[in-house]
Amino acid sequence: MALGAGKDELMSPMLRSLGLMALGILLLTANDAVSKYLVHHYPIGQVVGLRQAGTLLVLVPYVIFFSQWSLLRVIDLRGQLLRGTLFIAGSVLIVWSFSELPLATAITMLYMSPIFMVILSVPLLGERISRQRWIAVIGGFIGVLIIMRPGGSTFQWALMLPLLAAMINALRDVVTRRLARTETSISILFWSNIILMTGGFLTLPMGWAPVRLHDAFWFLAAGIFNGTAHFCIIEALRTGEASALAPVRYTALLWAALLGFLIWGEVPELWLLAGAAVIVGSSLYMIRAERRA
């Protein structure tokens, strides 16, 4: 009986982590869907700036009630600025892609980020790429080719937007790994949000559209979704194994397809489903192989 209780105690933190990760991914996808709606009515810079301002409504209370201001101390200023700049570039490309592509298509292409991170880890982190990683990299690019079908009559240049964003996000994640040696998680999250918000507000002179009352609610909702999602994911990674939680991230593809269909009537093409299966399968193969190793 004691043995059974011990197993329950060991399993509960992992189940909690899986639940938090699933909730975080759902909220991130909801944030993407709201951003897609807003970018059809407002400039990209305005969407990014006001959305991140809404995220502060989650970040600031968290620091006040559950953390402490001293944890926001910046040690590596250059690293924080570099990550924030990459965050701006990636966010602009992502929101731009939402205005040009179906939600599920854009999010599927963004999942090339782990593949790009493997490639970038060689020159930037000095890591060696195993045979399993090379197989995953090749598989990921085959999946992209299936979706993009370059040279075909249905090829869209807009598909390059989320692909480039995935590459920038991978570089941002590599910078984050180095930055985490000196900065706390809340510091990285808080200051990247401030930099991204500032970048969005700098586009104000280029002309922002007046915010309609009901859209103010959606800007606020996007910010809250975004901030809460990141905290759920950080907390999930704090108590659960990253390799075990990684597959849960791909539930975003299901949520994106569902929200895209319910809101915009978007039906994923067979080519997208096939390419997504190859990209996800390649990533999961790499995760499983490295977990065994």
C-alpha cells in the first residue's frame, strides 16, 4: 500500500506538468488566433505593441505577489537586448504570416524551429550532431518541401514568412540557453516582453488605427493568453522532463486546425497534413532517440 502511494506521489508532479503544458499550448494557440483576427484590422506593429502591453497585466502581478523585483535584475544586458531584438523580428514575421496564411499552415511551419535549433547549436554552442539528429533535420526539411511544393502552381511566397520566423526563433532559443546561465526565467520573460512592446509602440508614428471597443477586449485577451501561457510552460518545464513534455507542444497543430475551421472556415489541405506529419514525426524521433541515449 505504501508502495502504491509512493508511485502516486511520483506520478502526480509529471501529470501536473503535462496538464500545465497542454494548457499553455492551448492559450498560445488562442493568442495566435486572436492575433490573426486583429492583424486583419490593425497594423502589425500596433497588434504586437498592444498585445504585449496586455501581457504586462499578467507579468507585473506575478512579480508582485509570487516573485520579487530583485529577480528582474539584468546581468547580461547585451544578451537581453539581442534576445529581445530577435523576439521582435520573429513576432513581426509570425503576425504577418497570420495575415497571409491559414492559421494551421503558419503554425505548422513554425514547428521547424527545433530542427533549425539543432543546426545552429553546432556553430553557436559547439554541440555535435548525432546521426539521429541529422535524420530529424533531413526529415524536417522533407516535410517543409511537401507543404511548400516549390516550383508548383500552388507555391506561395508567404510560406517563407513562418519558415524565416522559425529560423529566427531557433536563434532566439539558442541565445536563451546561453542567457539562462546568468538571468532568471522571469527576468528573460519580462524584459523580452518590454523590448517587444517598445518595438511595437515605436511604429505609432507610422499610423495606428483607432481601436474599436470590442477589439480592445481582444487585445487584452491576447495579452493575458500570451502571458499566462508562458508561465504555464515555464512551470511545466520546472517540474517535468522536457523530453516527456515536448510531444504535448504539437497539440498546437490540432488546436490551430480546429480554431481555423471554426472561425475562418479553413480546411487543412492534404499536403499540409502530410508535411506536418513528417515534421512532427522527425522531431519526435529525435526526442525519443536522445532520451534513450
